Amino acid sequence: MSTGEATSFGNISASKLAEIYGTPLLVIDGAVLTAAINEFVSASASTEVEVTYAGKALLLVGIAQLLKESRLRLEVCSLGELTTAQRAGFPPSRIDLHGSGKTDAELRAAADGAVSRTIVDGIAELRALASYASPSSPVAILMRINSGIEARTHAFVRTAGDQTKFGITPRDFSTAARIIQDNAALNFRGLHSHIGSQISDAKAFIRNAARLVDAAARLKRLGLFTSDLVVGGGFAVRSRPSERAPLDVKRTIASIAQEVRKRSKARGIVLPTVGIEPGRALIAPAGTLLYRVMARKRQGRRTFVIVDGGMADNPRPALYGAHPDAKLAGRRSNVRLEMVTICGRSCENDFITDVRLARDVTVGDILAMPMTGAYTYSMASNYNRFPRPAVVYAHGGNHQLMARRETIDDVLRGDVGFLSV
Ligand code: LLP
């Protein structure tokens, strides 16, 4: 019957944050983020697996500042993410550069030492990078391979197999090896393979690790020595706090490390340093989106609750059919629950989720969607010319703005009209 306690972050209530910063609002709970970082760091300590945060899940200067103080490395995939890391003073020695279509400016930055490793995604890119780099300070590269492991996940977030654009296929290994060996400006460090996102099957990670070791053995025969081997990210998280964790992080990391150890021995290669690259698993649990109810209506058999955000700030339901949880956050209610459809306010029938909410939820109430720290703000757009929401960090009884809410002027910043009219 009851919707329980009003939501809070540490001892700061959702309604207080909504009142101060407005809605929609992404709240990052510092204690939850720290716990997630610690979980990965401690799970990988005994196997000496290196953990890299994939910035695409959510990267702000403040996030990079926090990560700088941890032991994590940082993966960036654009000049925007790289500049964010630089503004935070994140050490280049812990940054990796990704991207399946890197621009000249990104390749130049890599060649100029802005990052420690560049993950090369194709043959043409290998040549382009070699042309920017100098033999006097060779650029360290990992070769992203397409391991062919098709993980069971949403097709839109699958990144290996011949239906995907990613990586270098085994067919092209000898060409890649030749280019690398002919270019003193390229320093081959090893291999990378990321197979997708929201993967809950530990075996897929292990199979990917095995393929990487096999590729390392093949490249050894072609004269390339693998010292780093990164199995990518994609560690699945619960979409609702009530669900069980879909993947045992500690066991999965241990199994990956064990597979690499066993297979490296069998294939006669020196044991490489193993790396993983989670994004979602580190930041999703720490994030909660807060919305204010704008309208509530009954149409046909459904009750619609329309909130002041939607697909512009929370695109995962529309893109991947995600169903985040939602609850009344600003107050307690003891009335009966009813099934409602929460919608955003975009022109589409912008469904966010179906949940059970108290029957007395009304205009002005605050709703919270937990576990929404990943791929929400980072994928937010100005669709309908909505300003992007604010992001606030709540920790130890304090709260601090990480990204201010955009203004209408921000939204119109690049709109120059017809300059010559
Ligand atoms: N490394 C590479 C090279 C990646 O491409 C990705 C994600 C990751 C690491 C981190 O994956 P994670 O641990 O966060 O699953 N927008 C989609 C997710 C796309 C992920 C793309 N690559 C979503 O909201 O589900």
C-alpha cells in the first residue's frame, strides 16, 4: 500500500535537491559511486587487472576529478571527452583514446602525447596515426580486434561479430603487423576487444579473453609482442534496485584473469597485463534522475503521468526499450498503488516506463528514477529545444553542482540565423 520512505541521498532529501536545483535533475550519490569504484578496484586487486572507466557512460569535469583520485584509468572516445579529462587535470599516463572513426585532431592529440594508449580501430587509422606520430616519441597503440563474440544483448549495443563495424578482423592481422613493423612511430603494446554493453553472461567475457590470447599468439608469430590485453567493458547492471545483480563482478574478473593465464601458457605467450573497461557498472547505480509531475490523465484504460523531462534527457527507453524504475520521491504516501505509464513531454508518445505508483501522485510531485547514472546525461540532446538538465553531486550531507542546467541561451548558442540577411 505504502510507497515507503521519501528518497534521500545520504541525508539530503530529493525534494530539497529538486527545490534548489530544479528538475529534471541528475543526482550522483557520492557514497554509491565510491562503493562501485571500490568494488571494482578490490575485485581486481588480487589478479592485478587494470580497471578503466569508460567515460561515455557519463563524463563531466567533476567526475574526472573524482576518478583522478582513484586508481582507475579513463577511456575517452572524442576530443570533447579528452578535453574534459584535461580540464580535470587527469594524468595523460592513465588515459586511453578510443573511437571507431577518429578525427585528424584526435589522432594528432594522441600523437602529441595527450593519452597513454590509442586503441586503433582499423587499417587506415593505423596509417593515419603513423603519419602524425614521430619515431622520436612513438605512440603506444592497442589494436582493437573484432573477436567475433556475439554477446546476448540488445543488437544496438553489440560491438563484435561480422554484423558490427568495430575492430580489425583476423583477415587483416598480417597487413596490420606489416604497417606497425614498418613504422618506428608506432609502438605496439597489445590488443583490445569490447564485445558490447549490458552483458550478463560471464562466459561471453571469458570467450572474448580466449580469442584475445589466440590473437596475441598469432601476432607473436607475425613478430608483435602483446604486453597489454584489454577485454573491454559491458558489465551488466540491474535496472531496478529490487532486482538481483545480473553479474558477479568479482567472479567474472577472476575468471577472465584465469582464462588469460591458462591460455597464455598453453599458447606460449608471456602473460600480458589484463585490463577491463566498465562504464555503466561504475556510474549507473550512483545516478538518480528526478522529475516533477506536470500532468496526470486517464485515457482509455491507462493512467498517464507526464513528467518535465523525457527522451531528450533519458533516451534509453526510446532507444533500447529500457524500463527504469520510478517512485514517488518528495513525500510519503500511504494510499493504494496503481499501474501508471510515465511519459516525457516530447512530441512523441514518449513512454519512459510502466510502474506502480501511489494513486494520489499529482501535479508537482517529485518522482525519482534510480540506477540512471549511465547513458542518460551523456546521451542527452536538445530535442524540442529543451535545455539539458543539471547534474548535482551529493555526498556526506553536502551537495555541489557538477553541471549547471542549460539556459535557453545555451540551447540557441550555435544558431546564427542567416548572417547575410
Ligand atoms: N569500452 C568500449 C570500447 C565501449 O565502446 C564501451 C561502450 C565501453 C567500454 C563501456 O561499456 P559499458 O561498461 O558502459 O557497458 N548507449 C548504450 C550503451 C553503449 C555502450 C557503447 N560502448 C546504452 O545506453 O545502453
